[in-house]
Amino acid sequence: MQPSSSGSVQLSGSCLCGGVRYRAALPAYHASHCYCTMCRKHHGAAAGSYVNVASDGFVVEEGDELITEFASSPPARRGFCSVCGSSLYWRSSESPESIALTLGTLDQDYAGAVEKELFVEQKPGWLPVK
Ligand SMILES: [Zn+2]
Ligand SMILES: [Zn+2]
């Protein structure tokens, strides 16, 4: 995987244990931080951070059998590694053409801008460093 600055045409990522490795074709778009309760629970963090890519360009190169999906709401599925628990992606049957990869599992810094924050009203009060 080459860094995006060198003209790479794909993103690559992996889970904490390294059992799952994936790549995704660019472009990537609509990067976001989501503070909804479900994202916070799934990530064990202040937010779920994502970037969208086309589903047909998303390829699990290793560890497909390790990925478990949790249906967090009727249309949505959250994929995670069943060995280490890393949150890998969010996808919805309402928008099957795209998949939201978790920014934290990318193997390189995401070079694009994070464009929006979702469910800001659910942002935890302990998030800002005081
Ligand atoms: Zn893993
Ligand atoms: Zn969310």
C-alpha cells in the first residue's frame, strides 16, 4: 500500500490482531465522526469515525471468516473482528452501493478532510480535554 500522497488508488486497513486485512478502491468520501450511542458502544469510544467507499471496490484480502456482523438496527450491519473486536465497517441495506470503513482501522492516515459530525447532541460531555 502506497500512501495517498503518491497517487495511490486505494485504501488499506486491518484489525488489531492483524487477522483481517482489507482494501478499498478510491474515491473515499463523506468522512465523519458519529457520536450516536450505537457508534459509541460499538467503538468503545467517544465516536465512531468513518469514511465511505464504493461497496464493489471493497475487498477483504485476509480473514473474511473472522468477520462477524452485528445488526444494530434493521437496515444496518456493523462488521467486526471476532478475534480482537476491532470495529471494521458499517453498512446498510438502504444504501448497498457504499460501505463506511472505520477510519481507525486504516493502515495509513486518511488524507482527506473529515467533513461532518453526526448526532452532535449525543457527543459525550467528557470528550473535551479540560
Ligand atoms: Zn482482529
Ligand atoms: Zn453513529
